[in-house]
Amino acid sequence: MRESENRSRQTFDLNEPEFRRPRTYWKGPNGRIYHGDSRGLLHKTLEPNSVDLVVTSPPFALRSKKAYGNEDAHLYLDWFRPFATGIKRVLKSSGSLVIDIGPAWQEGQPTKSLYQFELLTMLCEEYGFYLAQDFYWWNPSRMPAPAEWVNVRRLRVKDSVNPVWWLSPTPWPKASNRRVLTPYSDSQRALFKNGYNAGPRPSGHVVSEVWNKDNGGAIAPNLIAAPNTVSDDPYQNYCREQGITPHPARFPWALPEFFIRMLTDQGDTVLDPFAGSCITGEVAEMLGRQWICGELQLDYLAGAISRFHGTTRRAGPPAPPQNGYRVPSSKPFEREEGPPLDGFGGKPPPSRRK
């Protein structure tokens, strides 16, 4: 056992209301949805060492409160500790924890909060998790924000990438990148046909003849490019028909799909303790995994069950973009660069709050 596993600074009273067992909201042959606080789900309902993968997107530490609930950055770590303890309890030793964790900005100034990295450090140093790898979800369709710094003063660029931490109780969680190979590019296929120029590269890498082997696809990068603009999928159509407000912060199908494929086998159990509209459960269902979703907000579950109705459920995963997504490059410089740069977007600096 690593020394850091004994460093958690907070204990919990399991008799407190937030640790009550949630009620079963829906149950199918492969999965269950629970309504209630997931602290009870993690500490009381689920058996220890019973989950192969936790893939989730907890409420972010945003400056502006959202309908789905979120904690201020400086309170975030204390708020998350009971969930961290519970996740460690239910996760198998060979399992993985994947957290999509969005950014937050400091109040009144164009600087970023460090809470995502503080959470990562806490999970590793206090709870004994290892950082298997850091991933990043690029949402090319994200709105330019925060408006004050991006649209008005033009001091920052659009914040369109979320860190996604892949953690595990062991340095050796079960995983295979063969499950998530990407199609070879046309240039790569041409190299297979015409041959490589083998030998050392300026970087120090040596390209050998074994690089000319077709392995069925290219190894995926740790950047997941996935827009989040779908407005006519079965879930949203069902919500409109039933007068239900959709969950406002759904992550795209591609995110849980990537990690469920890479980190679990068919029949394994996948858990999302901040399930929202239960897209993690839907993906797990289609990939032949057992799954568990927990959600505190009852309104979101009314729409979530449509993902598992025979008449409204998705027939298959959404089609990937035909041409994929490219990281945009900036336009060439214009001759006229405009006024000289300053640090305040052409306005006086914000007054400090007393």
C-alpha cells in the first residue's frame, strides 16, 4: 500500500442524509438507474471491488451556478472527497477511473483556476490513485467563453478543451489500445504500398522495417475530438415530445465509448455516479457491458430512461464526422495589426473587490 493512501484529511459520518441508499429508479437486464445522492450509492448500495470502470463527468467548479449543480472551486476538493473515497471502495484493483473535468476561471480576472489539477493531485496523493494518462476532449463546437475575456476585451481565446484524467488504483490497469485504433491516413497507406525510408530521424527515433506492418489501424492519440451539437438524436426528440428539459451538460457519445472499449471487456461493469441523462449507460448497453447510473436530479431521469426504451432507443452509435476534425491554424498576419497590445483589452483594469 502506498503511503499516500493514508493521507486523506477528512472522515465522513455515514449516518448523514447524503449517505442514504438511493432508490432504484429503473432496472433492465444489463443495467440499473438509481435516483439519489451517489454518496449513498458508493458507500452503501454497491459492493466493494465490484466495478471495472468508473467513467463520469462530475459538476464542474464553475463561477456561475448551473441548473445541474456545481461547487465553487475553493470548496471543490472537500465536496469531492466522499465521492473519491466511495469510488476507491467500489473499484476493482485492475479497474479504472475516468473523469471529464471542465475548466473554471478566477472571478473578475482572465486567469484560470487550478482546481482540475488540484483534484488530480488529491486523488493521487491522498487516495492512492495513479495517473495512467491524461487525455483531452476537444469540442470544436464550444461557444466562445468567458464572454468578457474572449468576445469583449479579446484577451483570451475560446476555451474548447477539457482535461480527462484516466486514473487507476494500480500502475497496471487492464487496457488495450488495440480496441480503439483509428483509420490509417491516405499518406500512411501510401507508405505501406511504396515503403518506408527506414533509419534514424532528427528526433532520435529510429524507423525500422517493422513500421511497414499494417496493424489494422493507427494508435489513437490522447486528444479526443468530438463536437457536442447534436439536436435531433432520440433522447432529445423524446424530451421534446414529453415536455422534458434535457440535461444541459451531456458529454458526447465518443467520450465514454472510447474508454469503455479500451478499458473493459464485455460483461464488465461500468459505473457513472454523476449520470445526468445516462449516456454512459446507453453506450455501455450497446457495447455489451453491465452498467450502473446514479443521479441526484429526478427531472433528468425522466428523459434518461428513453435511452433504454425499445421504441425510442438509438439503433447504433452516431456516425462519426465524414472528414473528421482538424486543429485550426491561425490566419496569416494582416499588414495592419491594429492598436498596440495591452493587458486589459483596451479598457481600464478591473477594480479590485474589497
